[in-house]
Amino acid sequence: QVQLAESGGGSVQAGGSLRLSCAAPGYTVSSNCMGWFRRAPGKEREGVATIDSHGTTNYADSVKGRFTISKDNAKNTLYLLMNSLKPEDTAAYYCALSRYSGCWDRGLTGTDFSYWGQGTQVTVSS
């Protein structure tokens, strides 16, 4: 059983930055597609960014140019650097691990992901 643990959430003013981390102890993050997803109150889950086993990334249009997904294979950790945060970025953020090494375009739908973390809250005030 893969356990994912997010950290790094918090409250920040608009225009600020946060870096989320997702630890996957005992698992090699380089092996499979991994992603970040978010859910705002009253809204459906939204795919934010994915990264496959080769390091190829994909982003939702709403975060392109502001967010960067990356991973440290030596530390078995996935990251999401969020810059120029906006109030509409407020949500619970979840990291997830796919069943596959590739993410493809459908990765942002979340349907290929078998393991999910508990989430970390990000609140952006105007």
C-alpha cells in the first residue's frame, strides 16, 4: 500500500507563493505518473498538474505559467511550487499516484490515479 502525505499548505495573500510537498516513503516516485489535484468548496475536483516517469509535465490552463510541478527521486518527494497565487486558487490540494508510467492528456482527469493523499489546505486572501 502506497501512502502519500502532503505538506506545505497555509494561508497567503494574493500574489504570494507556496510550495507543496508530497512524500511517498518506500516508493520510487520516478516510476509512475504523479499529479496534483484540488477541490474548492462546492466545486468538483480539478486536475492541476501532472508529471510522468520521464519528467514530462502537463498543467491546467488556469495555472500555466504560475505553478511548477517537480519531483526529487532521491527523496521520493513530489512538489508543487505555486507563484502569483490568486484567491481562486483556494482549495484543498491532493497529490496522487497513477497506475501507469505515462500521464497522457487524460492525466488531469484523475481517472488513472489509484493512490491519494489526505490533502493540504491552501487559502489565498485578496
